Amino acid sequence: MSNVRVVDHPLVQHKLTLMRDKTVSTKGFRQLMNEIGMLLCYEVTRELPLELVEVETPIAKTMKPTIAGKKLVFAPILRAGVGFLEGMLNLVPSARVAHIGIYRDPNTLKAVEYYFKAPADIADRLVIVMDPMLATANSAVAAIDQLKGRGVKDLRFVCLLAAPEGVAHLTKSHPDVQIWTAAIDERLNDHGYIVPGLGDAGDRMFGTK
Ligand code: PRP
Ligand code: URA
């Protein structure tokens, strides 16, 4: 699993454990998702390329680093991926956003695509795809297929929880895409839910169950 980075920072692990608790309120779950989104953003952007620019301090002119290249794109998979967005935008306020509407059919577990809206020049940018749950990976694979179909070459995937089955599927389908996750759980159950997991992320975040 060399293309998977497990973010084992104590703050991330602590907040993830709080989110797993089925008694956490909708408000608390959403807040924690936001906070973890920020922490994961810090990790996924760790190796962005830098370039030197001239800056004049009150004392002297100097050459110092800034992030090189075009503004990056955050691509949340609707709905649950939106939970990461605010936290990530807090750290990278100038990022562009691509919304990718996909849900998985509860019977077949196949990805159903219903919406796509992205910056016109997305092919020239680094795209960070985000979705808290990587279960079968059907949704992530479909989202990345769509992005690559529009010419995107530089992609990363960020999630909160992954199943080993999902990591294997995404890695096989898109070996060039690095994955960041806070944990890899045990397995999927017969309904395609991550075990022990945290349940349905979208429902818990938006209070729809
Ligand atoms: C959840 C989750 C992922 C997907 C993961 O979305 O947010 O998008 O399931 O499962 P997969 O890896 O097996 O595809 P869901 O389909 O429940 O839609 P929602 O976010 O609109 O609730
Ligand atoms: N989607 C979720 O929200 N949770 C899971 O465990 C699997 C898919």
C-alpha cells in the first residue's frame, strides 16, 4: 500500500474516534469533520512545490518561498465530501472548487453520477478529490474517471476512513493517485459499509436519518 498515507497525528486520531461514537450530535459530527478537513489539508499539501519570489521586508529585499503554479482545485464528492470543504478552504482560501455529484446505489453499490461543475481550466491544475468514506471505492473511481476524462493529470485523494477493499480498488484503477486517510479499517460488511467505520457519513453530517 505504498501510495497510501495514513495520517496518524494525535489530533486527527482523537477527533476520528469522537466521530465514530454513534451518540455524537449532527452539529458535533459536522464540526469534527470540518476540523479534520483542515488537518488533512495540512498533510495533503505538505509536498506542494515552492518557488522563490522577491519580497521586501521593512529591513531588506530577500528571495523567499511561495507555492508554485496555478491555484489548486478542491473536488468534494457530494454530499459528504462537502464536509471537508470549509476546513480545507480555511487553509487554502484561494483554491478553486469542483463539485462532483455521485451517490452509490444502495442495492448494487455502483456509482450513480448526477452532477459535475468544475473550473474550465481544471486540466492544468492539481486536483484534490475529497470524500470522507472510501468503501468499495466505486464513487472515488468514478469521480477520478470523470476528472481524467477532462484532462486532469495531477490528482490526490483525501478521505477520513478507508476499507482495505476500497484502497485496493482505487489503487488498481488509478495507481498514479496518492491516497491520504486517517485510518484503514477492518473490512466492508455485506451492505458495503465500513466496519467498524462510523456509519453513513452524509446522513450523520446532514441529519437525514
Ligand atoms: C457515501 C460516501 C461516499 C460513498 C463511499 O456517499 O460519502 O461518496 O458513499 O462508498 P463507495 O466507496 O462504496 O462508493 P453516499 O452514496 O452515501 O452519498 P451521499 O454522500 O449523498 O450520502
Ligand atoms: N458510505 C458511508 O457513508 N459509510 C460507509 O461505511 C460506506 C459508504
